[in-house]
Amino acid sequence: MSYTEQEREILNHWPTVTEQDLVRMNDLFQHYLFFRRVNTLGLVTIDLRASCCGHQEIRPVLPRTQTPEHRELLDHLKHKEPWTCPWCGRSVRVMDLSRAGKRKAPAQRELTVLLHARGDALYADALVLRKDYEDDASLTARPTAWCSSGYRFVRGEVMQADHQVFEEKPVITYERDKLGRRKLVQEPFKLGSIYFYQHESYSILNREALEGNSFFRYCGYFHHWQARPGGAKGYAFRFHDFISYLTAYAIYPRQVEMLVKSGLYQPLADLIVDRKKNAAAMCWEEPDPRKSFGLNKGELSWLMAVQPPMEVLAVRNYVRRHWGKCWDLAFCYDFFNLWGVHQAPMEVLRFLNRYHLDPDRFLRYLDGVFLQNDEYYATLFEVYRDYLEAAYQLGYCMEHSKVLWPEQLYTAHDTLTAELEKRYTEPKGKRMAVDGKSRKEKYEFELDGLQIIFPLTAQAIKREGKALDHCVGGYAERHIRGVLTILFLRKSDQPGVPYVTIEMSGNQIQQIHGYHNEVGTGAQNPRVVHKAFLDTWLRWLRAGSKRNEDGTPKLPKVKKKVSHEPATRTA
């Protein structure tokens, strides 16, 4: 790792830990008053050690020397009893060392972010603190500390120096100008693989450094963000998004301040948690909320009161841009909720735009189909989409109203998909097959009792659709031609038994369904049931579908966990 001259200068002048910092770190831990009775040639003494202030002394137990204060101390020396330190006044728990065994129970780990202000910059050190009491010297020692990551925040730039045990020097990354989808600056205290991070919560020390900084004092994290609905109430102790919030504020200070003070928390949550900028719903370059969201006063009031997902605004803007319609925000919210978790609203709109269908006419038609069949709207949309794509491939007139809006959707769907299958069926005795060696190598996968199978023939896909009572048979020809990819999810101990069918577009799952599309069967969504397996498979797929020498999938390497072993001990 080579540094620029500026980076080297920053690292050399990084703020150091002060005595006050050490005291505050120590106060994060449970405090103990340890004692041990020692009998030396008939002389009984008490060895006292306080973990809170480091005080230690040996007192004789002699009746003639007992003062009221001494007698009070002796009366409170009971194992595991709460008390107050007689020297610093902190709350402590009394611990008899003769009954503490190997002293593993009092050992504790704490995660904290330590703040320092220097000039225009705000520094944050993510520290892993430990205290154990394995020997007598450690009873009164300060916690040991290991720096996981260091951050430097200035207007328009965030620098992270990530300390990793397998790297000789800190790995430096930046956020500048605009926050992208890729997370460059990360929350500290990462757990899990390189593709998924689970961040532990942490405390924040030296909050006055934030309040004293001329730039970050207005960020609103403690006064507004943490007090939001669903956030921490009052003077919270532990946090999990502080670094991400400061990063967003450094890049978009006026916008973040506007959002958090006006109570528009959803776009900010999307930004700092998922790095989702909602560019289709708002303009991050505009600090005025009405101009940023393109709303009038009444619409902005509704947005602040309801706090809908930002996809609602994306729906409104998409409909306005492509059809010139001004849908009411409440109607856009209803449209968003119409599809549940099974279908993305924007996918529906993009489909309608591709076939030049009026969205209002489409919704009226779907309402009529719903009255006839009483199915989920997401299911009805999938049936309609399959029907329309089949009509397009068969050469039907896509401007004729009877083609676009059939009176009996399910009947028309079954008729056209059957006609499509018949058209592409080869003479008897021959099988419609694809040279799928490369695609087979790309997609096939097996792990934890499940496997992905790539079908090589149209007949296999048709059998799958018949067995699971869904319309995948109509996709056979497009699978053969490579327009899309159909895959079978099977149980490893029953590879010949149809279980779940997947439609892929590149490395993205378009559809995934089991028997009868889970409609009326009581079955759960396979995307939810097999989420862990599917996520692992997709990560392997996007990493290049690499295999070991024996042909088994070579899973992406798991990032080594950051060691929490202390590097130095503070006295």
C-alpha cells in the first residue's frame, strides 16, 4: 500500500487518545470493587482493587482500628452485591476474588467510536475495547484497545483508513462528490462475508467534538435522526449508522439537513443504509424539498405525513414522463401497494410502456379480470404478460383492442401458449434441443441439499410446466433460442421430481414459482423459503461461475474476519 504525500501527512497527524478519552472508555464497562482476605501469620488483611478508578490498597482487619467508614466498607464487602466506590463514587459490583474462579465471567468487550475535532475536519476512530481480569495487574488496568477503522470527515470528502490484520498498513478508501451504489466507506465492526456485512452497534464518545465542529454541528444526527419514528428515543447509548450518516452529510450537507429537519426520513434511510439515491423520485442536487421532489405545497404535506416508499414518487414521475398523466400521490401509493411483494410496480409500468398500453385502461381491464378470477393482481399481471408476449411472437396485431384486451384472459392465455408450443414443436421422433454446454456450465449449481438444473430440451420444460401446473411450457422456444433462460430448482435427493421453476435474464431472477404459482396452495414464496441458497448461488453466478478441478462450484472467498485482539495495552 503506497500513500500520497497528503495521505501520509494526514496519517502522521491523526489525533491521539487523551487521558480523558481513556477515562471515558473505562466507564463503558461494568465497574468492580475486587477484594481478597489474606491471613498472614494470624494478621488478617483485605486487598482492595477498584476497576473504575484504579485505586488499590491493603487494609488490616483490626477491631481497634476500625473507623465508621472502615466498618461500612467491611459491611458491604459481599460477593456480587452492588455498591458505590468509596474513592470515586461510581457504581460498582463487589467481587470476592476467592469465589470468582478463573474470572471469565467479568470479562467484557465494548465497541465504540471516538470523536476528535481538528480544524475543519472531524475524526472518528472505531475502537474494539476489551477488559479481562485474569491476573491481579489487570484488575485495575485500563481497557485494551484495537483500532478497527479510522475516518476523516470534511466537506465534500470522507476518508476511511481500514486497519486489517492481514495488511501491513491501513487500506484507504474515499467518498467524494457523489454517493454511488458501491459502498466505498463502510460502517465499522464488520461481520460476515465480503458480499454481506452485518454491523454491530456501538457507542459514541466525545459527542461534544461533533457539536463543536463548525460544519457538522448542524448535521442533526442526535437531535433529529435518532428521534425519528423507529429510531432511538432520548439520549441513546448505542448506534449502528452514525458513520454512514456523517458520510451522507459530508457529501450532501444541505440536502441531508433539509430531509432530516423536515421529517422526510425515507429517502435518507435509503441513502445511508442501501446507498439508494432514488434518482427517479428526487433530485439530490436541489436542497429545496418542493423543488427536489417536484411537488406543490399540498403534495409535500401529504408526503411528510404519510412517509411512503420513494418508489411511489418514481411511479408518479414515470407516468407523467411517458403518458403525460398527473396521477394523484395517493393513487400512486395504491398502485404501489397493488402488487404486494410479488411484483415491482416499475416493472409493470415499463412493460406497459414497451407495448404502448395506457396504464388507466390496463388497470380497468385488470379490475374486470379480478372480478372474474379473484386472483392476486401480481398473478393476473404475469398471466397477462405471458399472453401478450405470446401474441406478439405469433404475429397478432398488437393494436387491435380484442388482442390487447381479451374478454377471457385465462382462456386466451392457454390458447396462445398452446399455439406457440405447437408452432415450435418439431416432427415426431425429434427433440427440440439447444447446444447449452456453456449455459449449463454457467448456471448449474448444488449446495446444501438443493441443486440448479439447466434443461437442454423444450420437452423437459413442457413436462415441468405440466407437472407444476404453470405456463413455463410457453417459454420453451425462447429458452432454446437464448432469449431467456429457464432453470429447474430441485432437491438433491429427488433430482427428477419437479419442485421450483426459475426464469432468468442474465444473472437476475425474473420469476420463480412452484406448484400453481403458489396461488391457492398455501405454499410460501420459494424466493423467501430458499433465500439463503439463492443468494449464495447468485453471488457465485455474478462472480463468474468458477469451478474447482472436480467440477464443483468454487464459492467466492469469504473475507477474513478482522481480529479483535488488542495491539496495545493502555495503562
